[in-house]
Amino acid sequence: MRSTLEELWHGNISPETDSRTNTPEMKRLMEYMARQYDDLITTMTDEQKDIFERFDDCRSEYASLAEKSIFVYAFRLGANIAIDILSADYRN
């Protein structure tokens, strides 16, 4: 059974309709990356394309795992901060 945070991460719990907001800067970067990818692929042999595709698949899987780990860590950190704030005794 997955944890609530993992369910949230995998999109099974949707706190809002669109949880990802791409800024104009992010959109420009994605367009630039797509152009660079196209330029790179056109210069490669079939064997190089195959190697690059396997590499890119591994990089993508690693990035996904790292993002999930960061998400869970950050969520827990935020919860711990909230607990500390709510349970603190602030007597002056």
C-alpha cells in the first residue's frame, strides 16, 4: 500500500486541477531544449541515437525518482515546521 504522499505524487490525489504552473521562462527553456534535441538527433548515426535514447530514458527515470524523493522530504519538512509552530510554548 502506498503512502498518502506517494498517492499524491502519482496524481491519485489531486489537490487542484492544474498542479503544475509553467512560467514563461520555463516554457522558453522547454522550447530551446526541444530545438537543441532536434539539432542533436539530426547529427547522430542510428547507433548513437539508440545509445542516447537509452541514456535519456535512464536520466528521465532517475529525475522522476529524485523529484519524488524531494517532494516527500519537502512535504514532511513542512509538516514538521507546522507541528513545531503549533506545539511551541511561546512565553515571554
